[in-house]
Amino acid sequence: MRISKLKWAAVWAFAFVVAFAAFGPERVAMADGHGKVMEERSKLMKGMGGAMRTLKGYLEGRGSAEEAGEAAAVIAAAAPKIPDVFPPDTGMGADPKSETKDVVWEKWDDFTAASALLADKAAALKTALASGDAGAVGAAFGDLGKNGCGGCHRVFREKRN
Ligand code: HEC
């Protein structure tokens, strides 16, 4: 009788340790990982936002062509990284602070296509900048903002005030 009670205690203790090893640290890691993902996502997006401000300024006569070229390069480099900062279930359903619609992961192909489209628009803007044709730069910038950034935001982002 006594022995079997001890045995059960040992079984429970073992089960507890296993359960903790299996779920405990993983949960913690997930919580940490989530904050990190949100931070990286925000950094990537805000970096592109800053580049857009530089480009708008250039079109309005501020800043150098070199700075505008660097800003276009920032967007071109960031665009292919967008899918990496949207791991599954890190949208508004999982985090009320997120502005990402959960439909992103149902329409993942559309989402990655929107990232690829932005990369194309950024390449076109770089080409326009290199040509030195102000009209072409303005058109490429407008297209990038409306269809590159906006094309994805309209479908996949729900902006909070
Ligand atoms: C493929 C989709 C996609 C593309 C392309 C895209 N974005 Fe976003 N962006 C999002 C989503 C989704 C969010 C919401 C992120 C969240 O809160 O979880 C977002 C959020 C943002 C934010 C807010 C970030 C914050 O933390 O406050 C800025 C700024 C932003 N995007 C700028 C841009 C600019 C500028 C471009 C184009 C140069 C762009 N984005 C292109 C999907 C995209």
C-alpha cells in the first residue's frame, strides 16, 4: 500500500516535470518571440514609412538624389522581408494591439504576392530615379505608394486610430 502510494507520487512528479519541460519554457519562448516579431514588423514597416517621407521630400525639392536613391533601396530591400515578420497567427486575433487582419494567413499567397509587387514597384522607382526624369520619378512614387504599400494595406491592415 505504502509503496504503491509512493509510486503514484513519483509518477505524478515525473508527469509534472515532463509537462513543464514540454509546455512551460515553450510558452515563455512563444510569448517572448511574439513581442520580438511585433517589434521587427514595426521596425520594418516604419523604416519604409521613413523612406517614403524622404522620397516625398525629394519630390518637393528637399534632399539629394542620392538620399532618394537610398530611400528607394531601403524599400526594395525591405519588401522581400515582409513575409518573414508575419509568422502564423500573429494578427489581431492573437494580439489586440496588432493591426494585421487574420485573413493574411488564409490568403498567404496573395499576401506574399503583395510583398513581391512592392519589390517590383521599388525597382521601378530606382530605375526612374536613375533616369533623372522628374515626371517618371513622380509617377513611380505615386504608383508605389498607392499600389505597393496601399495595395496590401487596403486588404490586410485594419488601421486603428
Ligand atoms: C504585403 C503587405 C504589406 C505591404 C506591401 C506594406 N505593408 Fe505596411 N503594414 C502591413 C500590415 C499587415 C500592417 C499592420 C502590422 C501590425 O500592426 O500587426 C502594416 C503596418 C504598417 C505601418 C505601421 C507600423 C507600426 O508599427 O506602427 C507602417 C508605417 C507601414 N505599414 C508602412 C508601409 C509602407 C510605407 C509600405 C510601402 C513602402 C508598406 N507598409 C507596405 C502590410 C504591408
